[in-house]
Amino acid sequence: MGGPGLPFREETDALGARLLPADVAYGIQTARAVENFSISGRTIAGIEGFVPAIVTIKQAAARAHRRTGGLDAAIAGAIDWAASDYLCDPPAGDFPVDIYHGGGGTAANMNVNEVLANRASELLCGIRGPAPVHPNTHVNMGQSTNDVIPSAMKMAVGGQLATLRAALAELIEALRGREAAFADVVKLARTCLQDALPITLAQQFSGYRAAFERQAADLVALEAACLGLPLGATAVGTCFGASADYRGAVFEELSAITGKAYHAEDNLFDALQNADFWVRVSSGLKSVALTLSKFSADLRLMSSGPRAGLGEIELPAVQPGSSIMPGKVNPVLPEMMMQVAFRVIGNDATVTRAAEGELDLNVWESIILEAVSESVRLMARAIPLFAANCVAGIRANAERCLADASGSLALSTVLAALYDYPTASAVAKHAAEQGISVRDAAVAQGLMTVDEAQALFADIAAFADPARAEDLIARFRVLKQGRHLPACNGHMPRV
């Protein structure tokens, strides 16, 4: 064993002995994992909240064992101190295990065990190494990788979901602001990309806002579900090696450290065998991503042109859009947001496949964690940029919106409500053939007088308001009572 001033120390595991640089914080099993799994360049330290969650579990376990007499007070205190030290300032270089590793997360668990054991040993005797504090015997006491890693995953992802929810709140607020700004902007709705009835731009944006509010509420439910942990299940759910006193104490200590009401899952065998919870989480993230993608795609369509497209809205110009065409501005932020959504959807496919598992443990949790965490990270970073630099600054082309809404053949729907469908259809056909409005076609076909048509179609905005539309139609019927209604069933009087 190396001492102070020596460049190396010797450590031994089940596969043999090897020398490690005396100054590295981790131990032999971590060194082997680095050699075996340096794949992605992304380590467990890069997963937001993951290493701190494992460290917190180790700290809670040490305190629980000290309370229940399972650990010597000095060793438990040293582990507790080492954990607090790392929680205050966790050096990423001490946790070099690649997120892509086999063994159901054993390398990640042992990385933290070794770091805390070495730091605790250094505190007690001035030398790093597995004595007097051993990573398995002491730091991992009453635990298994199989209950520590899924517990740490839920702790970490619970915090990540809270961050994503805060980002969604920014987008919801930006949408609420646009709703207020667009309250009087009447535009043409479109179904199957074809002209439909009038709506207001505010109504359209209220649909986007309501979807994100619903999804934010879903995230709250998922955060709450992350409080149930399989901690104490140990290797296969039987709690072997974890006493009943420890299992009660560790949750008390965990809640005391974090301020969160963590508790044991109802069925520990289920908790270790099945990963459908992560399918639920990933599905929730995919729902957010799909809505973001749909909203972004709609913004691209509505802002298209501006002269030869829909041109209903104008997005903030944040950068030139072409290296060859001067004056061109592209919808770059919606396009960025859609690419993030595509990635989230791909990650959901990874989680779905990895959640299958087999027999008594799901060993694919590392890739599940990476996929879920990346989805959250990308959206949590992209959404505030999208909200502040795009959504909050959207402007409406009110005149163009109104002109399109006034010229829609779908306004013949009003005539169907007053007369019948065949009559309205004949008017719409005449309007299309002659290139005139439904209002003018109704007059030309003798269905109503100019004054009546003006009264019915003067305020297009009324058709976007159910109460106003109903009142308008009722008043029109009263107006028509003094005049013989034209024959129905498609037989129109000629003027």
C-alpha cells in the first residue's frame, strides 16, 4: 500500500491486484470500468443530479447504520463527512465511468463507493485506500447496486423534471401574453390544410397554451412518483443484508437530508424487475416534445412567405437566413425546437426497448437514464430560448388574417345553419366558380338582399364567438320573417 509521498498505491479486487496513482480519488473497480467502457465520452458525472443522488443515498445509509449500530461511529462519521464534502463540491473527474456500461450500474455504484471510502480513509488515517474504510464492507453496507442505482435514478430525474416544468412555465407565460395581444385578430382556421371557419389568433394560441399546461401537470404527477424508491430491496427484492431497523432509518435520514418525502415502493420485486415507470416518464417527455414540434411546425406555416406564403404572423428575426439571398429570414428557433423534439422521440424508442429487461432485474438502466436525462436536458435548455426569443415576440398581420377569413368559402357553413346544406353548397360552388365571396354569391343567387348579406357577414369576428354567432343567426332569422324565404333543397330562385 502506498503511503504519503509515494506515487502509487496498490489495490486488490476479485480479479487481482493493480497499482493506481496515489492521488486518484476512485479505486480499482472504477479503473477497470474506465478501461472497459470508454465509449461515449459522457460520464455519470454528466447526468444532472445522478452522482449527487448516489452520494446522498450513501450518506443516509451511513447515518442509518450509525443509528442502528451497524457501523462503527467513527467510520460512519467519516463516510458522512466525505459525502457532505462531495455534495458541496463534487469534482467531475472523480467519477469517470462512462454512462454506457454493463452490469446494471455496478460500475457507477462502485465508483461512488470507492471515492467516499478513499476520502473517509484519508480523513481517518491520512492515506487513500480501502482501509480502514472499505467501499463494499462499509460504504455499501445494507445496499446493492440493484437498489441503489434505480433509487438514485428516480431521485435525479425527479429534480430534472422540476427543471423542465419551470421551463414550460416560461413558455406558458409567453403564450398567455400572445393570447392577450391577439384577442382581436380574426384569422382563418384550417383543417386538412384547407380553408375552414374563422377563429381568433388568441383562440388558436390558447390551444397551445392549454396543452402545455396539461403536460406540466402530468410532470408534477411523475415527480411525485419519483419519491417511491426501491432502496432496501438489495439484490433481488428480499432485503437480504438490510435489517428492518436500517430500512426504516435510511428513509428517515434520506428525507432529513433532502427535505423530500422519499418512501419505499410497495412491491420491491416489482420495482427491481419492471421498468415500465420509465416508459411513463419517457412518454410524458415525448408528449411535451410532440406538442412543441407541432406548435413549431404551425409557426413555420403561419409565418411562411412572407409574400408568397400564409404570412399571418411574423416571427422575431434573430439571424440572417441565407448566405446567398439578401433579406431572407428563416424560422430558425422553431426549426431548432423541432430537432430537439425529434431527438426526444428517438430517446423514447430507446427507453421502450430498454424497459423490457428480463427475470429479476432490469440491467439496462444506464441507457434509460441517459436517454431520459438527455430528453429533459435538451428541452429544458431549448424551451426558454424558444419562449423568450421567438414566442414572446410574435407579431400578427391582422389585415391579412382578416382578409383571408372574410374570403373563405367555409363561411357557407352559416348558410347551412340558416337554410340547409344543399343550399349552402350551391352558394359555395357559385362563389368558387365566379371567384367572389360567399356573401356576394348569396346575393347573386337570390338567397338574400344586399342589406341582409351585409348584416349577416359584416362582422366576421362574430363567427369565432359561439354566443355572438348564435345571437347573430337568431337576429337574422327575425329579419327574414318579413320576407318569403327562398325555396330549399338546392332550388335557388334567380334574380
